[in-house]
Amino acid sequence: MAENPANHSAASASDDAKAGLEGEPARERVDRGLSDLVKRAMSAGLEVASRSKDDFVRVATTEMRAWLDRLDLQSELGRALAKMVVEVKAEIRFHPRAAGKLEPETRSEIKVKPPAKT
């Protein structure tokens, strides 16, 4: 019966791998195997975490955009300002400086008060 060449090459590759490991002590092979396993597990975990973060940011961005699209900023500001009293006091003085220039000096005070009770 003829031997399948594909099986022969796979078997020879397996034999070559075993021959390369035969020279190493069993403890080193186990340590290297565990080290590779840990590296692959960490890599997979970090990849999943990165995808999860990307998905979370994408969903949060979509929700924020939808909320901002529905928001009527003008009416919201109108409602907020209707509930408060804004008092602005300004004082502007002009002082002569060198070469006859006037320089303004300003002081202002802004207070936000709760609405007057009616």
C-alpha cells in the first residue's frame, strides 16, 4: 500500500519537533510551555479588554450623540434663566494717561439670585 506524502511530511515534522525537545530537560519544556501559555492567555485577555473598551466607547458616543440631537438647547437655557434673577452692576471710569490717552478702569459685580417669591 502506498503512503500518503502529506501524512509523511506531517509525521516527519512531528518527529523533528520531538527530536529537538529530547535534548532539553523535562522541567525546562514544562516551564517553556507554561510561559507560552501565560503569554497567549495574557495576549488574548488584553485583546478582549481592548475590544471591550472600544465597544464601550462606541456605544457611549452613539448614546451621547443621540441625546445631544434631541436636546433643544435654546428652550433648556430659557427655562433655566426664567428661574433665576441675574443682577449685573458695572462701573467704568476713564483716567487720562500719557499723551492724552484715556484708559478705562472697570469694576463689575455679578450676582445670581434665586427667583423672587410671589
